[in-house]
Amino acid sequence: MNEKIAAILLVDDEINILKALKRVLACEGYEIHCATKSDKAIKMIGSNRYDLIICDQKMPGLSGIELLEYSSRVSPDTIRILITGYSDFKVMEDAINKCRIHYYFPKPWDNSILIEVIRKTLSDKQVKGKKDSILNNLLGYKSYIEGILNILDGSRNIFKEEEAPVEKTEEEYDKEEILTLKKDDSILFLKPSEIYYLASSEGKVTLVTINSQYHSWDSLKVWEEKLKNNGFFRCHRSYIVNVAKIKKITSWFKDTYNLEFHDISDTIYSSKSYIKPLKKFIQNQSGKRLY
């Protein structure tokens, strides 16, 4: 089976820099896309899945950090490399804290080091992707087998005498609402109302609460089904949000929106295609009309 060709996006307003980067990568067999404007790069990132983005810091419109910050939210698995001609500590601090860059290269860069870094990071990403795929397949088989066993248990119950339904106490209903998560050798218990949002990255889902984060190997789709009756909404391909925790929805860039929360400083992303259904869902949940 052929390996997937890695897709790389190069972003710089200087044509000569883009040409130089393309020449460096020409012999590596990657799928290369280029953008000279930040608004075009935003559209490309929103509509394509890139394995790696190399971006210049100083550009008209959005800076490289702002562009990579956007990328870190809509495509967390993408490797992010910042190139800049300015040795500014504040630039480095923002790049690390805001967009979580993987590597930083000053101009002029060393071609051999750049190529080595790109090869290694893409190779590591590919290996991790294979491991995650195998694990997800095993989890899928586990769910399939459990489903078969449930069907067999149900068929055996057909031959049992019908029993009168037993009313459940309020405490039992509350207990059914508690989610169980495995962490190391422990079982954690979590109520849906404690969750602010869920984020999918690198094959696993992170559940974020006011003080902690919990990880699950169940897919975002599985969690969407688990939480569908608890006021949660899929606001992006990588995010599910508890609408009761949303404090503010603000326009961030063309057709993109930021979702801010009560009590925590995190901000997640939603696009135009999700925002209208999200507003309608919030309206149905709260009974208030949104404008």
C-alpha cells in the first residue's frame, strides 16, 4: 500500500522566498501549496488538511503567529514552523504560547537543517498516525464485539418471563448520567455538566473541565452520541461544546468565529457552516431568540 504524500503549505508575501523554499523541497516528493496573502492562506487551511505549514512572521494582514494560531485551532495535528528575520523574544514567546509552534527558523535558514527537521517531523507524524489508526481499529472491534454480545443477551431475554418494570429512583437516574473515564489504573467519574468542551487531536479526545483535562480514545463521533441529550453541540470537525458554558460568540476572521466560556480562559473555533445551527440549538435550549 502506497504511503500518503505529505501536503505542505508555504506562506510568505515574498515570491523569492517561496521559490527558495520550493527549490529546497523539490526533491522530497511532497505536495507543495503556496500562498502570498494571509486571507488566501486562511481559506486554504480551512478547506484542506495540511501535514505541515511553514509561515513567515512579518506579512501584511495577519502575522505569521496569528495565522499559525488559527491553524492550531482548526487543524491541531498540523506541524507548524515559523520563519522570521527578527530575533524578538516577544515574537518567540507568542509563537510558543499562542500557536504552539513546533520549530522556529531565523532568516537566512540552513537548508540542510530545515530539510532534516521536516523529514523527521513528518516521519514521526506518520508513525504516530499509524499507531492511532491501529488503536482506533482495535477499539472499533471491541465496540463491535460488545454490540454482538448485547444482541445475544437480548435474544436470551426473549425466553424469560416478562417482568413488571421497576421504577428507578432519582439517585439511580443521577447515577446513569455519570460518565466513566479510565486514567492509568484508575476509573474517574464525571458529570456531563462539568465538561466545557471536547477537542479531538492526534487520534484522541480531550475533555476539558474548569480545573482538569481528561483524555479518551473514543472518537469525537462516539462522544457526540453519548452527550447528544445533555446540551452539547458539534461546533467544528474538531470540537464539541457544552452550550450552557458559552459566554460569548465573536467574529474573528472571514466566516470564522471564536467561542469564549464562563470561568475558563480557553477559546475554541467555529466556522460559518456550523454557527447558524449552533445559534439555533442554543435558542432551542434556552428558549431565547438570538440575533
